[in-house]
Amino acid sequence: MGPIQAIPTTAFYVPARNLTDSHPKPHLPNSGFPSRLDFSCCWSRSACKVGSFGSWVVAPAFNLRRVARVMEIKNEEAASLNLHDTNEDLVDKIMYDALVWSSLHGLVVGDRNHQRSGAVPGVGMVHAPFALLPVSFPESQWKHACEVAPIFNELIDRVSLDGKFLQDALSRTKKVDAFTSRLLDIHGKMMELNKKEDIRLGLHRSDYMLDEQTKLLLQIEFNTISSSFPGLSCLVTRLHRYLIQVYGDNLGLDAQRIPENSATTKFAEALAKAWKEYNNPKAVVLIVVQPGERNMYDQHWLFSVLRERHNVTAIRKTLSEIHADGQLLPDGTLLIQGAVVAVIYFRAGYTPTDYPSESEWQARSLMEESSAVKCPSISYHLAGTKKIQQELAKPHVLERFLEDKEDVEKIRKCFAGLWSLEDADIVEKAIKNPEFFVMKPQREGGGNNIYGEDMRESLLRLRKEKSEEDAAYILMQRIFPSVVPTFLIRDGICYKEHAVSELGIYGAYLRSKETVIMNEKCGYLMRTKVSSSNEGGVAAGFAVLDSIYLS
């Protein structure tokens, strides 16, 4: 999903600064939100290349004991591993072994500095960005996230079947958001044709952050298209287990506390089962990709399992190539260069830049009109938009789709505050206290959200203009996770940082008419980023891959 951007490496020393500069503790009257803990410690950022760990520079103001005391969480389940206490020579050895392991086991991406790295496999590879050791995470919250995954899968399937709900909820957004409007046009056309998706496949990821003060696991978003890193996330889990098996005695850690990650095998299993339901042994799985995809190895891991374990062939095509090579037969069969397509798996098509011309939109419509199993279908795609997430958080809306009251409560417990910009009171609160809110457009892929003073100015402008552009956004409660010490590895360089993490739980849902064939939690993705960064995408260059150490 785009190039991996390196953290700047020109400076090896950043002066210490007070954490309260980037994480203030204001008071929001009558908001119902808890204020954050007051981080009054100082920290610095420094970097080293492999073999030069002794050259780290630490600012005099960096007080490790004070950091440990301030970072201590009263709930023992959420206690953090203070990795900055680790002996520097030991960290140097672990980092070297981690880079070797990554190279030997395919934990790699294309190097953005190499022109051909996104076109030719094996050319211009570099290790994927990763955390040196796993992040501590409370086992109770991990179990809760796993437990609700099948409920969210079922919820999305039911929402996708209610075409009127999708069209009505996004009707105002359609007027001001050209990309969402085109998606809705395709969806509307399928409704007019009475197009039924008898076989429905969803490969999802629900993303969460653990709120520091309330200890609540709050959902950031639910991804229904191009849920990336099922391949590389499993490798990071294996890497961390290997490192702790080797160095666990020195670190006081147990590799068995890192949960197994089955994302690759489970996603491949779901694709294979959907392929089988299509009932054509000569058909292929089509993966829709972006041109110059430097994250191709994450995709190739998935399809190597699909081929080796299930004897299913996969082909990779861009939207432009599908437009040029695709053919729709009268019975709805989709052919790509003569090959029958059983399943279409989208790893592109989630952002306006994937549609630079009408050709790409025509390719999307061609696929949607076909009898192939779409992952996701246009209705699944729309069900994952931010506006639908906000609509589902309204009172009594979940009950429209879920009958079980316990399931409703489990889902609702995960919701952060979500509001339409039509709510004048909440907009006023966001203008007065922008640090407690995030402004989100209907976009995927990272780097799209609006924060702080930028958000405040945007809200003031929208209010002054009184236009319908506000329908293109939602407001969300800002979640404040614990800030923990860690080591982030990117481009062979180690960064000693204070960071926050985001948990993604993968899920697979496969239904054929009235029969649910698969509805499972399918592994996880942990992403860790510098605490001062607002965005969290790995492929977008903001975060690194990580895993979980259950506490």
C-alpha cells in the first residue's frame, strides 16, 4: 500500500523536551472524557547504526528512573516493559540478529530508493520496519478483542445487505465527496440490477487503541478493504519469539507470552474456501494491486500459502491492466487474459489515487458486475467507511442488525465517541478543545486525518461557510494510549524512542447463501509509532511492525 518512508537519519541527537509539550493535559468541560496523566518527565531521541551502540547520546535531562515511575500503570495487567533499561551491548547483539533473521526469512519490503523495487521481485529489497522487541499488552483486553472479532464480521455482513441504509447514511457525503460518490454510483447500479452476492467473503481488520486512563479498548476503525500485512505481521511474531528464545534469560521474558499469529494461513484458507465455493477447479484468484507495489512480499507470502497448501493459483493485476485484459461473458463470468476468475481480492482501490482515469473506474464496475466472489464487494467496501462507523455508534442502530443483546453490548463497549459534524454542540467543543478530537474523512491508507489547530481551523471554516462539505468528515474522540519506551528499527538503524501502539485483529467471514462457512478471528497486527506522531500507517511511513507480549 505505497512506499515505506524512512525516518530522517541526518541528526543523531534531538534535544530533550518535556512530554507535556506534545501531550497536554487540558480540561474539557462536560465532555465526559477523562483527562490524561500529566507526563512531566523529559526524554530525548537518539539513533545508532549497527555496531555503534556505544555512540548513543542521551540528554542530561533524560531521567530513566523518573520515566519508569511516570510511565508506571496502576493496573498491573497493563504494565510496560521498560526496554530502555536493557544493557546497550545486549541490545546491539539482539538488533544484529534481528536484521539477519529478517533477511533470511523474508521480512522485507521494496526499497523506496530503488526504482525497480516495486516492479521486479528480488530487486531492491530492505527489511520491513519493526520494533526490536514486543510491546506489553494486557491479556484480558487481548481476549476481548479476539472475542468480538466474529461479531464484527457478522455485523458488517448484515450491514452490507441493507442497501437502503448504506445509501441513506452516505447521501450527504455523496454530494461533497467525489470518491465516495463514485462508489455509491456503482452500488446503486448493482441495486438497480438486483445483483445478489450469494457468496460473500470478507477479510477484515478491526483496529484498536488501549486508552491509558480508563483501560478501555477503543476501536479506531474497521477495515473492510485491503487489510494489509497478514503476511509480514506473522513474520514479526516469529521474529520476536525467536529473539526471546535466544535472549529471554537475559531479558527476563518468556516467548510463550507472545500469542501465535495465524493471519497468513487463515486468510489463505478463507480465499481457498471461497474459490472452492465458486466451483470451477480451473479458475484463479485475482489480486488487485497498485502499480509499483513495494509491499508486494506481504502479498506474495499470502499467495504462496494459497498455492502450496490449497493448490490455488493467484494472479496479480492493476486496475488499469484489468481494464485492458478483462472480459465479462454474458453469464457473468470474468476472464482475465482467458483465465476464469473465481475470487477477486482487493489490495488496491481504496483511495482516489488508485483511479487516475475512467479506465480504473470501468475496471471496478466490470468486476462488480461479474459472478466472481469479491473481497470486498462494493457493499462491504461502503460498510467500512468512517460515516457508517459513526452511524452504527448511534443509539439503537446496532439493534437493527444484531439480535443478541450481549453481542450488542460487547460491540458498543468498543466504540469511542463518534459524531457527525451536523452536531453543533460537539463541533463547538472540538473548536474549544481540539486536542480531544480527530477529524476523519472517508479515506483509508493513513495520513488523511486532521488534528489540533488544523482541525480547529477547518471546523471554523466549515461553520463560517455553512456548506455541506462537513458531510465529508466525522469527528472522533481522540484516544490516548500509554507511552512506553521501545526501540524502532528502520533501514538498519535503531531509534531509541517513546512510543504508542495500535492493535489490529484480523477476521475472516465467508457465507454462501444462508450457510456461514467461516467466521473467525485470524491473527493480529501490532503497529508501534513514535508518540509524537498522529498517524499510524506502516506502509505510509508513520509506524513499524510489532507483536504482543501478554501481561
